[in-house]
Amino acid sequence: MLFNLFEILSDWLLRHGVYRYVMLIDQLAFRAFMAGLIAFFTVLLAGKPVIRWLRARKIGDTAQFDVEALNAALASKANTPTMGGILIAGAIGLSTFLLADLTNFYVRMAIVVLICFAAIGAADDWLKLTASTRPNASRQGLFAWEKLLFQLGFATLVGYFAYNAGFSDSDQSLAHVLNLPFQKTYENPNAPPADGLIYLPRLIYIIFTVLIITGMSNAVNITDGLDGLASGITVIVAVGLLILAFIAGSDTAAHNLLVPYVATSGELAVVAASVGGACLGFLWFNASPAAVFMGDTGSLCLGALLAYIAIVIRQEIAMFIMAGVFLLEIASVVLQVGYFRATGGKRIFRCAPYHWHLHMGGWQETKIVARLWIATILLVAGAIALLKVR
């Protein structure tokens, strides 16, 4: 809103000699930086009142496992309020609304992704966490098939509209290219797109979008089990995507690094910064011992937003590398469930997801979180470094 207001008033500001005092608003890097700060302080200032409200509503939850020792270890978290993701989603929405270009289609779609997936999580959290207050409550949250159906449906719409937005004046747009590791999008910085690039047709692009958004949304949700784990990792991955969005949206930077240039996608740097700032602010309250959990309200929209940004800027594989801990967590659950069913009760891990396997192996919660943060920092650094390996 502020950026769009600045553009509308730019001539007036120039005529009255005050343009130079507000010209920073025209700079994407400044707006992204400020979006991160606004999101951070929004969560910081709203955190205590929201946590008090959640406690008053007795909106708390404790995960239950089929491992008695793990349930005993989680008993101390029984009264911690959840659904704190409303803080994260609200801060991301506010900072994006204030500082992103709202005429940019990619930004508007990011807001849609935020609202839709936060709404799915909020519905699930509310039904689950208020079941005891409703007489004859017939369910504990959304059914798995309901949640998955909504995720797939919204992701399909996102894929359809994102594909259409990627068309340029040429017949084939780099917004649809399959960006493979070590692949040169341009033979040199001054050359047109290289021959042999794989351009995704509409159906394949939509299928990829659905799988990636739904998968990442659930991966972050599964990772959200230890104090500060999911929020801290999201901060780090968001910083990586912030850098990649700057590159993808800059014709010069994309050509110099030989990666796809996606016109106007640079505005998603503001969204990525908002995600990072909001999660950093949430970490203030979510660090061990956590005063609040994000719940599905936060985790589902965070995973979906990370995936959406990566899809638009054509850096899905780089995101997979950066979000390696998220993928490890969801893979551990898939493998555990599949192996358990196939072998009639045998397990690969002591408990899934993987962070509980480490916890049952004797690792302290804070040590697990810190080490997985370190692993994510290394993965993000490696993914960024791979941009130069072409």
C-alpha cells in the first residue's frame, strides 16, 4: 500500500521537493528490509496479548504418541497455548500489504496462499482444540482427507494462475522452465536463453505446483514438534529465498548467474522477508521453554508460502536443498508408516518424525533444535553457492 501510494503521489512529491525524503520506498531492497522489521515487531508487540487471549480460551494441545516415554516427556507442555500461527500469518499479511507492490500479480497470489492455508490450519486447530468445550463434539479437528482436499484444491488454483502469470511476449517464458542443477539458462550473460531448456506445459506445471506446495505445507507441519524448531528453520530458509527472489527478479543478476529471469518476481523478496521477520518474532515466544505453539494455523501457511515463492522464481530444487530438514522430517514419517504396515509392526526409527527419534536416543531438546538450525544454515549456504556452479 505504501509503495503504491508512493507511485501515485510521485509527481506531487517531485513538484514539492520532498521526493528525496521518501525515495527509499522505491527501492526493493529497502522495502524488503523494512517488511522483515515490521513483521518482527508486529509479532513482538502483539505476542503477549494474543497469548493471554489463547490462554483465556484454553486453546492448548498436547500431541499424543504410542510411546509412553515420549508422552511423559511432553507432559510439561500440556498447558502451553497453541494456534499462535495467527500471529505469524497476521504479521506476514500486514507487512506485505504495507510494503509490497499490490499491483503485482505474484504478490496478490502470495496473499491468497497465506490466507487460504492459514484458514485450513485455523479450522483444524479450532475444531481440535475446542472439542472439549462443545457438547457432543463429533470430531477432533478436520479429517485427514478434508485437510488434504483443501490443500490440493487451493494448490491447483495457485498453479493454474501462476502459470498464466508467467507468460511473456515470447512463446516460451522462463517462468515455466525446468531449472535443473548445474544447468545454464543462458550460455553467457549476454546471450538469449540457451537451447535445450525444458519448458513445462500447463498440466505438468500445475501438477508440480500441487505436489510441492502440499508437500512443503505438510512438511513444516510435521516438523513443528520441538520448541523453536520449525520457526527457526523457516527463518533461515526464508533468508535463502529472499536472496534467490532478488536474483530471479533482476535481469542483470539472473543473466550474470545464468539462472532464469522471471519478470516482476523480485517483489516476492518482500514476502520472503516478511516470512523471516514474522518467524523471528515468533521465536521470541516459541524458544524453549515455549510460551506458545504455532499450530497448523502457522505451519501450513509457512510451508505453502516457501514453496510458492520457490515455484515462481523457478528455484524448487534449491529450496529442496535449503529445506532439507523439513524433507527429512516428512520422509521419516512416510518411511516409518510404510515400513510399519509392511512388516506388521516393525519400526525404522524409535519414533517419527525424526526429531523424536533423536530425542528418544538421549539428545536434549535444545541440542536437537540448535543442531538442526546449524544443518539448515549449511544447507542454505550450499544451495546459494551452487548458483555459481553451472
